[in-house]
Amino acid sequence: GASAPGLGALFGGDFKVGTALSNNTLQAQNPGLEALVAREFSAITAENAMKWEEVHPQADVWDWQRADHFVDFGQRHKMYTIGHTLVWHSQMPESVFVDGHGRLRKRSDIEQTMESHIAALAGRYRGKIQAWDVVNEAVTDDGQWRKSHWYNTLGENYFSRAFHLAREVDPNAELLYNDYNMTIPAKRDFALEQIVKFRKQGMPVHGVGMQAHVHLSEPAIAKIEASIEAIAAAGLDVHITELDVDVLPQAYDYMGAEISTNFAYSEKLNPFPEKLPEKIVDELAARYESLFKLFLKHRDKVRRVTLWGTTDAESWKNDWPVVGRTNYPLIFDRDGEPKKAYYAVAGLK
Ligand code: XIL
């Protein structure tokens, strides 16, 4: 079994260790997994349940069941509970932007929809959510605004508008900007520049979430450290929001495009269907150890480390960036047993 106090308690209350709760877990109300989460973690994020298309699939349709269960779980276990996410380009009903005739809606209608969405969602859980990922993935890897429907219709002010609205609706929640590949200097620097600019104009913001969907050796620890330092230097808290370590050959980029032709097809697709070779099990443990060592070294800046799921069985990395890969990115195995990676992290205490 895992260590007695669990990871959340192990490092102390000011350094949260979190996980994401999948829809399956929230729907099936999986008692075994919930007990494991309650014991091991001090923070939770809903992997999908609060995303627009899940919770608000049509203009007048809200589906609160999983989100309510999630927030209730956080309350019962006194966990740092993160709302994910208010404004994002993905997992969005297209009908928010486009009418029944395929025409882009009016700017004022889209703005109104954003306002009422934030009011209803953040309002329902006011006082029960410790932090909101207010805006998710607004910046491209080359350091520009992502040309999403949000940006294309409302311009860059959609970003600050979302933070102002979240503040009005739930004044005590910490407000975060969340993105992946935040170790790419162009991307990170652009995001920080914009946040600092808006903050000078009065936008409320507390921190930046680095998603941290990483690989066994990339990005290098030094690059991650540089971004932790850059975010803190801008006066913002660092949250590691979606940590997992992809152990499979890096044959695809984030969107599923092939980036390497150095692997045989079967090897690219699913090289370890039954079991991860012991050598890689050890590499994974070493990677987790060096990541957590870094986060703990900067615990004055890093408020929280959240893993993107609890067991390998439920990880999105089995299907991303291409479906049908058996992946081993987390610290509990498919049966919910702690892996070497778990003990490597726990051993840092
Ligand atoms: C992922 C979920 O894990 C998957 O189940 C879903 O199919 C797609 O989204 N960045 C984010 C997360 O902010 O919301 C994403 O979660 C992973 C990338």
C-alpha cells in the first residue's frame, strides 16, 4: 500500500498535491478510487465535468450532475478544489459562436453568452471553489494570441473580461491563467506580458498554471525551472496543473501530427501493450523524482502540483495524441497500486 498520510499531507498544507477526477469516476461514483483520492491528495480538478460542452451543452441546457458531485467531494474532504475551465476554445459547443445558418453570431451576443456562462457556473459554486482556471490555452506556441472564436470576435479584451467577471461572481476564488508548453520562452513571455499589462489596468489575477504534459526527458528540468522563475518574477503564483509523463516514443506532436519517422509503425502506435519495460519504469520514477525535487525547491513559488489523473487506466494519454496507445504516465498503476514513481515522490519528504 501507499504511505500512511498520503502525498497531500506529506508535504504540508501550503504545498498542495492534486489529481484530476474523470467523468467515469464522477459518474460511476467509484468508491475505491474516491477513497484513494481522498487519502492521497489535497487538491482536485474536474478533468472534463466543468468544461462548456459538458456542463452547458446548449444555450438553455445545463448538466450539473457530475460538476455537483465533484464540488461536493471537494467540500466533504476539505480539498483545494479547482474549477476547470471558464473560457477555452476547445470542448465548446460551436453554437455559441455560429447560428443555425452557419453565420457567425454578433459580437455583443457572444460577449453576453460568455458573461452568463461565467455567472451561472462560477456563481453556482461561489465560495466552494478555491481557484478557477479562468482562461485556458489562449496563446500559441510561437507567442501570439490564439486565433480562436473568442479572440476573433471579441479581440484580446475577452481575456481580461473573463477575469473581471470571475472576480465579480466569486470574489474569494484565486484566478489563474492555464496553458501547455509554458516552457517555450516565446509563448511564456507573451502570456506573461499580456497578463502583466492587463493587471496594470486593474485585471484581478493570482497565478499561472503550467499544464506540464511532459515526456521522460523533455522538457529539461532547467527549462521548467526558468519558467517557474519567470512566472514568479512577474508576481504570480505558479500552479503545476496537469502533470503527466508520457513514456511512449515522441512520434506525434500535441495535435497528433507525426513529428518523427524514426519508429516502426507498430512501435509508434503501441509499443508496450502489456507491461512497461523495467528500465522505463525506473526512468519514469527518476523523472517524477527530479520534477518534484524541482517543485519542492521552489515551494515558495509553486503552490500546487496536480497530476492529470490518478491511475494509468484512466489517463487521457492512452488516447492522446493518437488513440489506442497503452501509456503509463501517472504514479498509480492500472489497479490503483502505487508505482515506483509514487515512492520516488513520497521519498522526497
Ligand atoms: C483533456 C482530458 O483529459 C480528456 O479526457 C479530454 O478528452 C480532452 O481534454 N489541456 C487541458 C485539459 O486544459 O482540459 C485537457 O484535458 C488536456 C489538455
